[in-house]
Amino acid sequence: MLAELGHFSLVLALLMAILLAIYPMWGAQRGQVLLMQTAKPLTVGLFLFTLFAYLCLTQSFLNNDFSIAYVAHNSNSLLPWYYQITAVWGGHEGSFLLWVLIFAAWAVAVAMFSGGIPQDILARVLAIMGMVGIGFYLYILLASNPFERLLPFFPVDGRDLNPLLQDFGMIIHPPLLYMGYVGFSVVFAFAIAALVAGRLDSTWARWSRPWTLAAWVFLTLGIALGSWWAYKELGWGGWWFWDPVENASFMPWLVGTALLHSLAVTEKRKAFKSWTVLLAIAAFSLSLLGTFLVRSGVLVSVHSFASDPTRGLFILGLLVLVIGASLLLYALRAPQLRSVGRYELLSRETMLIGNNILLCSATLVVLMGTLLPLVHKELGLGSISIGAPFFDQMFVYLIVPFVLLMVMGPLSRWKHQTLPALRNQMLAGVGLSVVAVALLSFGRDGLSYMATLGMALSVWIAIATVQEIRQRLSASKQGLAGLTSLTPSHWGMVMGHLGFAAMIMGIAMVTSYSVERDVRMTPGDSIELQGYEFRFLGVEILKGPNYSGHVAKLDVYENGRKISHLEAQKRFYTVQRNMMTEAAVDPGFTRDLYVALGEQLNNGDWALRVYVKPYIRWIWGGAALMAIGGLLSMSDKRYRMSKLAKVRVKSEAMAGEAA
């Protein structure tokens, strides 16, 4: 019964999306207030019907209703309840239901928290989201229905959830990632609505910026959490593998980062209007492209969903329709997108557009590296592989000029910056960076060029951030008391740049100085690695709710003192007949101690892989700092819709009095 109710609720949600796409847009075009006012209730209906369908599927998992094909393929009666809940998005159909639920949640958030936006613009924004929603709901009903019955026979206990997904990280990683992916649909809707209405001014940028920040924050956290999950769960000790599906999430993040900075220029200086709209379209288009790559079956990845060609063709058609229609509208309106802001070559505007170009160049590198092997194979030219060396080398070429502009940007003034003042700041920053790198490298054996470069860039960003704050305080003539006058948006920029610096430091250090040993050990053996002694205590039998296996126990000593106890697991999931590694990690501020259990060898020996990972936590800590920076920027009073509404009402009243 729940399956039928859930399916019918999705049909009603599709009806809401159709009505949402028609009536508010019609009302906005004709100036009919009643039709525009239907946008909010229709959006709420869209969300409630989608939520009800999602809850029906969740309850079916908790009830072990294996008569539903999707439940039977992704759950098991022995699965813990918290994994039964997360198994809802453990496969293709359920994950896309989560996708449309998050899409509906974004739509209702726009409807509820956009009081400062004129009614006609809000109606157009929600109508455009309704149009996009039609494609999503048609897809889930026609090609990816999670409520299909498994008739006439179904398994008694189910086929179990993919063991890779039975981890805490996967409980929150997909929702965060989807919040970022789908969040760019809001930015896309604002851009298209502004194009339709012909109101591409700085006010549009102010409306769009908090939603862009929210989507970017979620995507940042989702990507970082996925990196942490791969590091801990796969047992390879790596944090990023340039997997095609990882690249699919990285591309909209890069464009979204460019969009954030471009929106700031459009809002403050009334420049980059055309470029900003194009970035908004590109961010959502790349999110859809990522969806196509993951769900079409064209990629082989531990992240991708097995699916038939029909699903891929459906999403490809939706992708072509959305991109084609939006670019056509952009082409028709582009002649009207004239920026009124003027600036010279040496100015903050130039630095920001330069960084935008480098971010888009990085996106093109990732896009070509991901798609070229697929195109090459489809053309019958054979199989080629583009792996980490290509991406690493290309990003090294891009990161140096990117950091240079990133340092110069905040130190430069809008419109015009004098060369002597900027040159003095830059020379001081370079000098301090050289001294800091020399101190950090003192006593370290085997200095690496890449590590030294990474440390220098990281320290330079941090020093430039402090210089920028000092420059602000000097201009305000308030001393340290001037710190309180800095806006949340400014502190968000500071946190974002410091987070990026921490990430560069972590990437450089772990890439250059990570140490790995594959060893054969018997209970009582010990090895020494980077000053740490790992003592192998032995292996015990492991028994879980739906798996069995072994757990290796080790003690770690430093200078004769015990500092940690590690337990690395090797699990065998009995239903799916899969073997999984659960690495043991002792985290630290400047290093991780990492042990993965391998296979049992003869004579009772065991194969183990032992790592010392310097500064790897700085990668995820840096991502967290960037996300905090985004949240701080969102809290800026300029983006509070209630305040915008009051300002708009006041300005309209003054205009009426003047008339």
C-alpha cells in the first residue's frame, strides 16, 4: 500500500510542477497578481507531495518490504536501522528521489525566504524551477521509479546494501553533495528570470548571492566528506583519486567559486553582468552533466550507479534541453547586458576576472580529462587512460598564477590601484613567505620542490590576508577596534582564503612526504616508520550484524611511550559476498598514523599496510574553514530578505510621494 501511495504522491508532485511552471509565469508576463500569488502554495504542495513519497519509501525500508524491487536490491533484514534509512539513497532510484526532494526543499526555501524580492521576479524564479522540476519528475516516474513491485517472487531477506555505503560518512555525504548540486538550480533560476524580465542589475546579484553561497557551502562540505570517506573506507590511504565521478562534483564547485567572486563584482561595481549570468548557467549545467555521468552507465567507478541506456538518454535529453534553451535566451538578451562599471588594468576587478578565467580553465582541464577517454573510445580509436599525473601537472601550472592573483586581489583597490603601493605589499609578503618556509623546512630531510612550492604559496596567502586586514585597519584609523567594523562578508572572505591556504599546505605536505610500507607481520613483530614504532599484537575474529571478518590490533609507540592503539578490520559481507577494508587511523594535527589489514599469509602471518600521512587533516580542515567563510558571508545583513523588503517598500513610498 505504501508503494502505491508513494507513487501516486509523485504523480501529484509532477502536477504541482506543471502548474508551477505555467501559472506564475503567465501572471508575471501579464501583470496578474492572483496568478503570481499561486507560486508559493504550488511550491509548498510540490515539496509536501515529494516529502510524503520519500517517507513512504523510507518506511518501506524500515518494514523490510522486499516486495518493492528497490528495497529488495538495496536492503537486508539484518541491516541496522540507521543503514536501512540511509539505504533509501543507496541505489539509483532512491538517490534520485532524494535529489528531487532536495530540489523541492530548495524551491520552498526560495518561496518562504524571499520576501525582499519583487513578486514578479519571485514568480518567474519559481516558475523556472517548476519547469526544471517537470523534467526531474518525468524522469523518476518514467525511467527511475523506486516504487516498482518485484513480482511474482521476491527474496525473503533482501540483497543487502552495498558494503561501501555502510559507513557513517555515507550517511551525510550524499545529502550534502546533492544540496550543493541542486542548489545551483536556484542560481540558474534567478539568472534565467532576470534574463526574461530584463532586470540584470546589481540588485539581481544581491538576490542571487546568498543562494549561491549556500549551494557552494553544501558542495564544499559534500566533496570534503567524500574525500574523507574514501581515505578511511577504501584502505588505499588516498584522499583524492581523480575518479571521473569525483571530477563530476569538482567541476561545478570550480565554476561555483568563480560565480561567487563574479557576483561580488556585479553587486558592488555593476560589472561582469554578462559573464556572471553565463557562470550561473554553467554551474547548473555542470551539475546536470555530473548527474548524467553518474547515472548513464558511461562511467565505471566505485561511485557510479549501474543503469540502463534509457536513463542516460533521458538525462542527456534534459541536459541538452536545459543548456540549449538557456544559452539561446542568453544569446538573445546578451546585447542588453552592458556593464556600467569602469576599471583600469591594475585594479581589483582585473584580478578577480583573471582568477575567474583560471578557475574556468581548471574546469575545462577536468572536463577534457574526464570526457576525452569516453569520446576516444566511442569514436573507435581504442581505450586511453588519463590519470592523476595529467591532472596534477596541469593544476600545478594553474595554481601559481591563481595564487598570485588571489594575493593581489584583496590588496588592490576597486577601479584603480597604484603600482608602488601594491609592489611594496607584494615584496613584503614574498620576503616573509621565504623566511617562514625556511623555518618550516629547517631540519627536514630530502626537501621536495613541490612541497616547498606548496608551503610558499600557502604561507603567502595567509600573510596577504593579514596584510589586507592591516590595510583596512589603517584606512579606518581605529586601530584594533576597527576589527569590529568589518562585515561578516569580509570575515567570510578571510576565512575562505585561510581555508584555501590550509588546503594547499595539506596537499603539498601529504603528497611529498607521505611514507608507506607494505609489511608481513606475525604477532609480536614491530616496525619503525618516521620515528613511530608499530607493534603487532595479533588478529581476532570479528562478528557484525551482517558481516564477519578479522580485526588486527596494534600499539603505537613514540620515544618508548605508547601513544595510540589501532584496530584495523577486514570485513566479509555474507549476503553480497564482498570483502571490505576498514582502516585504523590515529588522527593528529600534523600527521595521521594509518594501518590497513591485508590478507592472511602462510604460517599465521598477515599482510599490513602502514602509512604516516603528514598534515592530511589540513585538507579537510581547510575545506571546513572555507565552508565557515561561506556561512559568515551568508549572515551579512545585506542579504537579509526582510531588510530588503523594508528598503523596497520605503523606496516605493518615496517614489510615490515624489510623483
